[in-house]
Amino acid sequence: MGKGACGKAPRCLRDYQGRVSGPLIDRIDLQIDVPPVTAADLALPAPAEGSAEVAARIAVARATQADRAARLKLPAGNALNATAYGTGLEAIAALDPSAKALLTQAAEQNGLTARGWTRTLRLARTIADLEQSANILRRHVAEALIYRRTGAESASRAGAMPDYAGSRLS
């Protein structure tokens, strides 16, 4: 037990994903594969950005959200990216034309639901805030779509993942 991956892993994963309902998966904002750490990984130097630096970036992003909410006079329940809805979300998450085109493409080609659209907007706004970008750019939407795994279930059954990574360039 715990000696490595199951030899039937791709089929087991597809079988499991087939049992989990779409609306439940749609409520998961971030899906990230984390491969096992190898001995070679352990020999690498420490990452350039440590926990303290990440915490500082998050604090700045949260302060940005609070400042924006105060400037736009958003109510407390609609002030943070994670809880923004309706006109508050529209006010904080306006997309440039190329970002909107990418999100529309994801909705049309990969079955992005209304809930998925909203959650992707929230996530893209957060990614932009972490980069201290006033605007949500195409690359922010692309990254949000990668984390949300839009269409991953249908694409994995077809043998290919959606190519949002190529959309990272703004």
C-alpha cells in the first residue's frame, strides 16, 4: 500500500469522474495535479518565492479587494472576489475583449456552465489581484480556466486536455 500509482490509474480515474456529478465538480474552483516528490526534486534549490513572500502577496491582494469594494461602495457580502455576485461581480471583473472571447469560447466548446462562468470570473479577478493587475487580461482567464479544469472530464475521455495554456500570452 502506498507503493505507487495504480496500474489501472487512467481507467480508474475516468470511472471515478463518471460517478461524480457535474454540479458537484462545478463547485470546485481549483483542481491541481500534484505529482509525487522525487529524489531529484528534493535535490533542487529552494523555490525563489517562499511562504512569507506568498503570504505577503495574498495580504496585498486582499487589501486590494477591500479597497476596491470600499471605492465601489459594495456591501460587505459582495466585497471579496470569492463572494462577489451580480452587479458587484460585474463591477470588479470586467473583461477586456480578448479575455471575454476566451471565456466565451470555453463556454461554447467545453460546456462551461453559468456557475462555472461566475467562478472563473472570480478566480481570474483573484489571479489579476495577485499580479497587482488592475485589469483582468486574457492570460488571467486562461490560468483560471486551467485551474478550473473546464471541460477536463469530456476532454480526458477524448484523450486530450483543452489547450488554454497556449492562451497565456496576452
